[in-house]
Amino acid sequence: MPNLSVYILKCILFLAQGAQIIVFPEDAIHGFNFTRASIAGYLETVPDPQKVTWSPCADSLRFPDTEVQNSYLKPIFSTHLTRVPILETVHYQFVLLFLILSFKRFILYVFNHVKSYLI
């Protein structure tokens, strides 16, 4: 997971510079050069947050076999080290989804409408 390590270093750098929000692209973690069309087969449908809610920190065993969950880097995303939102964008289903990885709030941006969900 070298790209995830780079994310951590960048987070530390940006936080030291006073960042109030950090946004990383969803498909930047894998490190391959995909186009929207070529990566579509690898993307997952994002479940409706009103039907499926999940906080990885509160219920880590619900979907336990994830790379970030099993990572030694998880504490940077789930502890006091993250005082600002760290966001991940998911571009699929014509929706821009922001998941704040400090596990406190889930925000869904659909075109110009904003919905906010606590998880």
C-alpha cells in the first residue's frame, strides 16, 4: 500500500500547514492509470446511506476484510491525529460522494444539493 503511505505523509504535511479540509480521489490509492471507462468494471455501487449505514470504527467486523481496515495506517484516519475532515471522492452513478474518514459524518453531494448523514 505505498500510495496509502503517501496519503498519510501528505495529510501530516497539509495539517502542519493549517489545512481545514483534505480531499483525495477514490481511485488514486491503487496507482494505476485508468480512464473512467476502463475503471468502471472495478467500481462498486454506493449503497443508499439511508438503507445501509456503517461506521468502520464502531463496527469494524461488519466488513472486516478491507485493506485500510487491516492497515497499520488506520490510526491516522481514526484518532486525534486527524482534526480536519479527510475526504475520499467516488465518481460513479453520477454522484460525487464524500466520505469523511474520521468516521463522524457522511456527506453526499448530488449535483447542487447537499445531504448530510451522521454515522
